[in-house]
Amino acid sequence: MEQQKPTKGIAEVPLSILDLAPIIVGGTARESFHRSLDLAQHAEQWGYHRFWLAEHHNMPGIASSATSVVIGYVAGGTKKIRVGSGGIMLPNHAPLVIAEQFGTLESMYPGRIDLGLGRAPGSDQLTARALRRGLGRDGHDFPELLSELRGYFSPELGTGVPGVRAVPGEGLNIPIWLLGSSGFSAELAGQLGLPFAFASHFAPDYLLPALQLYRGQFRPSDALAAPYVMIGVNIIAADTDAEAQRLATSQQQQFLNIIRGRTGMMNPPVDNMDELWTEQEKAYVLRQLSFSIIGSKQTVRERLSQLQEQTNADEWIIASSIFDHQARLRSYELTAEAIKERLE
């Protein structure tokens, strides 16, 4: 039975960050990692709750393929912000390896590590095959992989391989989140009593049905007494609406390249996207990015408040694909200020 919660005001909802460790045109992966750490250190000062990194492969513009390694780098350079995966694509890995990796991270940075899990490949089919070495996993066995993984942390949680122990990992309390953009993970997270994160920053159409499914299917567990939803949203903030709209063209170019079957590094903003896309491409990109907030601090505050009323999110996780690092920092700073001013 669905458990109804009173609608939270936006000032009550924690803000977190989803980072892809973007590699910009003319940049390197090394520079990308330094910028991600710098962002996490600033986010910690601005009051952000979590800093998550996402697993992607064979993408020249994303440096976070070795996600666990980057999590350790960021956690080691910060003091209190939670750091985790948004997410690890479990079908790409042996569950024992993930249990050991995150057991190691939790042992190094106790009480600060999150394990967010997805069932998509996070790559193209050829790369997925290279990662999985012909095991034939396509995501349908995700519940079994999840049960095996949880079993390595505690036999009560799942079904690890008998006689095999995750060291470190066994006995550690590492929060596990399920991530998704459809009803599959929403339903599974609800049935298992796990927190759920929805990827509306790139798949907005199914958001509200997925939230209803998760909350309706939720069963209390040792992990959670009530449903807990974190929602992904693109926010690109600047001192003016016009400046934010220009910064947003870098992200629009990324999605345009995706629908054209191209991959590449993040491009600088442009003055006029109509010179780059067709009307049909424009409509598709804008639909995919419809769950985005682009504008000044006031615009961010007003629009996020509207989305909160629609979704009653327990937490927001923000993605900001911005070419210039200082502008990216400013965007996250303005977003945090928008919420704080609402408190005051």
C-alpha cells in the first residue's frame, strides 16, 4: 500500500550532485579529475549532501569509467560530503568485485560511501560485450546479481556464493540505491525497501508513473521505514537567464551528438543552436531535456519549487553540464543560494 508523505517544501529537501567527470574539447582526463575534486570540495562548503559519479564507457567526453577509483579520489580529497556511484552498472561486473571495491571504500571513508546501482550497460553494445567477456548479460538478471551482491555484505540480505566472502565488505552497512529511468527498478526498489533514484535529467517521460509505482510497491525494510526518492534534474544557473541559456548550449550539443550517433568531448557554448540542428532534432533534444532548469537564481528557485510540488521528492541530485569550470562552480553555488534564501 502506498505510504503518503506530507509534501516537503524545497528548503527541506537535500541537494546533491551527479558528476560525469566531463572532458572538454582541448582538455584531458587528468584535468577533468582535478575539476571534479574541486567541485566536490566547493559543494561540501555550500552544503550539498552527496557527490555521485556515473559509470560510462567508450565515451571520449566522460572520464568516470573506473568509477570506484574516482570515488576514492574524491572521497580522499573531501571531509564530510557523502561520495558514491550514480551509478555502477551491475551487469558489467562480478558482484563480488563490486562488494570488495565498495567494502574497501567504506573501510577507508567510513559512513560516507553510497552504492547506487543501475542495470543499463552505460555504453554501446560492442563495449558492453568487451566488458562482459561474452557472458550474455542484458540486464534481465539484475535482481539475481543484486541479491548476490547484497549477500556478500550480509547473508540476511541476499544470496552470495556459499563459502565466498567479500573482504573487505562483509558486515559493512553500505547504503544501496537502485537507479532507473523506467518502472523496472522502481518496482524492485519498492519491493526490497531500498531508496530509489530516477534519471529524469535525461528520461523525463516516465518520472511520475515510476514514482507512483515505487511508492505504491514499497515495503518497509531494515534499510528504510518509508519510501525515499531522489530525482535527477539538470540545472544550469547563471547571474542572468540569458547567460544560463547560452551555457546550456553545451549540453544541447551533447544530446544532439547522441541522436546523430556521435561521441566526443564537451563543446563550448554557442550563440545560436539553430545553426547546428534541424527543427526535428531540436524538438527531440528539448523533449529529452525537458526536465531541466535553466536561468537565474530566481528562475531556479521558482522552477524547482514547482517540480517539488509535482513530485514531493525527498532529495534532488543535480547534473550541470557546463563547459567552463568557473561557470560550472557558479551554477552550483547559485543553486545552493536559491534554496538557502528560501530558508531565510
